[in-house]
Amino acid sequence: MKPLQLRPCKSSLHPDSENRDVGGQRRVLVRLIGGRMADGVFLWRPVNLMLRSAAPQGERTLKGIPASAGIAIGRAFVLSIDSPSVSHERIEPASIPHEVTRFKSALESVAGELVHAIDLARQESTNVSTIIESFLLIVGDPVISGNIVGRIETGTPAETAVMQEFDHHQNMLYNARDSFLRDRAQDFDHVKERLVAILRNQTLSHAAARNSIVVSGSITPQDMLFFKQTRALGFITEIGGINSHACIMARDMGIPAVIGIRNATSDIVNNITIIVDGYAGVVIVDPSDATLREYTAKQEQAEDYRRRLGKLIQEPAVTIDGATVCLMANVDTPKQVDAAVMVGADGFGLVRTEYMLVERGRYPSHEEQVEWYTDIADRAFPKTVTFRAFDVGSDKFREGIPHHEDNPALGLRGIRFLLYRPDIFEQQACAVLKASVHRNVRFMLPMVCVIEEFEQAKHLIQHCMQKLDADGFEYDASMPVGVMIETPAAALLADVFAKAADFLSIGTNDLAQYTLATDRTNELVADIFDALHPSVLKLIRMTVDAARTYEKPVSLCGELAGHAAATELLIGFGLTELSVSTSVLLELKQRIRSVSKEDCLEVVRKALACTTTSEVYAVLAHGR
């Protein structure tokens, strides 16, 4: 089916839009029509666009979460999205075939649009196209579409059937402990909204946001791509995880973004001048002339800085007094390996293998895993690749779990689940071993808390080696097996793990959450979560010291590794391996090359004497 083609839009409001007065505000409901836009950009999003004319309130600052670095200055393009509500109406039996046809037609339209979006995305990067391809997998899932048709055949309207089925899948992901999978719930929400939009003939002109900063409740990766095509300057959202696809895309495309600003679509007036500071996670509304001059200068400095970063690709990550740091990349797919190699990654410190589960909605077969791991290892060779074993639990995949867990974050997950399901663990371990034939593969065990778990896992891996020997397969018999330090228990026993394991890797995201008993994706307590809390820093220092005692490699692969304020601390702790997203590799290298190890040690001394997070930030802000 050909992608939808829409008529040109000559103003910020679509010529066929419908104007209504709602609560003293002008509400514009944009309708899907025929024709094609002059710039070829599709109009996608189901929205109620609120164009408000409130009186200016003067300069004010809104604090959110920095999602993509950079500074954007421009007018606000505010989208107020009304979430589709479930109808309890029933359809007559005679209308069921027509309703099924409507749904299938909408499904084909979304698939066609995604194919077109993927073609555009490939012009940006492999990361961007891979993200949108994951949406196509959801649209093409025969189980989901079959269930929706089944609901319609019981007398449920197509729109309601779509919402019920997608809400079912979203709820399972929203209850996941892993923030990576929770963020994937938004993918189902975006596909649902798009299907309902087509069924209700609603859409939005992306061209209206040209040279503007988009403010929305949330945003789909497709919309982000099309907004970029029309030269949108930045993004602000009310919700969304730091690891959501939209945030990943914003970072990959270099577009400044701030997320987690509550009531942004009501607090920011359409067309007002705003500043997005993606470094600090700040949005300045109606800035003064002095503030505009200040941020314009910062913007020019940042652009000059990015131009100079490109020269660093061939340079080593070494401090001014000669301390070398190995800079590695975190990746989720084989295609992301290429981008990391292009910017000079020294290796790959974290490959999240559970991405395969997200792509497929099931555990992949042994053959599928061998192909996937081998593809990544071959692309990366001779650089080292670290595969993390499936970090899953009953909050994600219920197969084999004896009963419902009220608190899955503290239940059968990570290495506990893998040892409970040795069939899954053995299949994955054998596949990773087969991919290790070039001796550039490491295997990392998630959420290990007690040494017995590591010993049992090592025994299972040795059993896999014996099986491969018997079957005549080649593999790396000395493949390093490491432990992720993600809980206070593991950090306190770091000396025990350092003695037994081949390497350690600190996952600061979970370590901070478990140490502070704070879910970093829960906006009610998000201000408490901070990996720079003194208690977390002491656990990191303890882990690094233990690894050095036993002369074992230790890396850090959480968000803290890419935090601009943390570079001196991490070097001062003695970390010689950092693994970050590809988009921040060069910036991190630049920071490493601008500091001395001696000065970093002094920063650590002062930071470890702090008792509050604010005191730590003060030390980092004022330097030595």
C-alpha cells in the first residue's frame, strides 16, 4: 500500500481544521485529508492543538531531566494531546465485517507510513532506522492484530478493540522492573495512538513546527524524525524515560531535548520564545534580553565545540599527565556497533541481549542467538565485546514462574531467574560461546548478589563448554566471565567477587536505585535518585579498590559514565574503563584529555568527605 499523501499546509493551522471554543481556548482539531504536502512530509499525530493567547508572565525557569545535550532557542510549538478514551458502545453484527476492514486498512496505512519513515531514517543513521523498524515489528505482529480482530468480532468497535489490546501489552511492560522495558511501553502507546488516529481521521502537520521547539506530552520517534525533516529546533515533553526511543533518537540526531516537565503543554504558551538547555535539563520561558544574549553566546560556543570534537576520533583518551582510559560503547543492536567504531570506541562494555526479547516478544531460538551474537562480535573485531546475560524476570516474561510476584524488582530476576531457568541460561551461554571463536567476547552476569550465584553460573558455563567440545564446536575456552555490581550487597562483597570473577562492571543506574530505594522513573521521587549521592560514590570506590587489589579489570557502564560532572570523580576513583552511549563518546574523551589524574584524586578526596548530594555537586562545580 502507498503511504498516505496529504495536502500542503500554508499556515500553522491546517486549512481543513475545525475550530471550536473549549473553556475559553481555541481548540483546533486537524483532520486527515487527501493530497500531498509540498515538502513530502506526512501528517501523522492525533492531536488537539491548543493555541493559547495568555498574557506574558515574564521570564521563568522550568526544571526537567536532560535527555539530549545542546541549546535551542526559538518559538514554542505546543501540542496538547488528548489520549483516546475507551468507548463502551457495541456494534451490530451486520457491521462487524466493515469494522474489521476499517481496522485492516488502518493497519496497512500505518505499515506504509513506517516503511516510508524507515527510508527517511536511513539518511540519518542506522540507529534511527533500527528504532523505527521496531515499531514496524509491533504493527506486523500477527498475534496482536489477530486479537484485535477477535475483539471486533465480539461486537467491539475497531478503535476500542485497538485500545484494549494495546493497553493490555502496555500494562505488562509498565510493570517491568527494568527501565529499558518500561520505556518500550511507550512504543505500544504510540502505535495505538497512530492506529486510532487513522480510524478517526485525525492528524497533524509537522511543517507547522518549522524552526520551532516542539512541546508535547510525549513524542513518537516517527514524529521526531518528521519534525527534524521540517527543521524543528528542540523537544520538550512532560513524560518519557531517559532511555525511551525518542530520547535515544534525539541524542543520536543531536537535537536538544528536556523531558519530565510536568504540565509543560499548559504552562508554555504557543509561539512564545523559549530556551531549551539540554545540558542542565532546564527550559526558560519568555527569556529576558540579557538571558537571550547569554544563551545565544553559549549556543555559538557549543557549536564550535562540536566542530572541534570531530578531530578527536583518532586521538587517545588520556589525561594531561598520562593516565589512559579505555572508552567503550553501550549498544543494543548489531547496526549500532558500526556507528560506535566510526567515532573511535575502544570496545563495547555493554550489549543488552534482552533487546532481542523486546524485538521478538519471546525468547529467541539458539540459532537466532548465535547469529545475533556472532554478527556483533564480527563487526566489532578485534575490539572486545561484553554480552550481558538476559536481565529479565517475572515482570517481563512469565513463562516458568510459579506464581505472581507482588514486588518483582526484589524477586526472581537477573541471575536468580537464569539459575531458576537453566534451560534458557544454558541456551544463551552456548550461543555466546559459539560467538567467541575470535576471542574478543566477554560474558557478564546481571544482578549477582551472593557468591553462590556466581559459582553456580560458572559451573553451568563449564558444562556448556563440555557440550560444545563433545559436538566439535570451536570457542574461546578462556572467555572472561564477569559480574555486574548493581546492588549494595554486591558492592560490599566486591573483594569476594573480584577474587572469583574475571572482571567487574558497575551498573550505576540500578546501584543508585537499590542503594537509595528510589525508582528513577517515578516522577514522585525522581528528585531523590542521583548516582552522585555520597553513599553510591562510596560503594563505587569500594568496588574499584577491590578490583585493583586482585588486578582485575573494572568498568562502569551506567548513565553516570557519561555525566559531565562525574568525569574527574571516576578517573580519581581509578576507573580505567568507561562505557557510554555512542553519542557522548567524543565529548567524554575531550573531558578526559582536559584533566590531570592528580587533580582528579583531590576531587575524590573532597567528594568522599561530603554527606549530601548537593555538597558533592558543589565540589564538582567549584573544582579543586
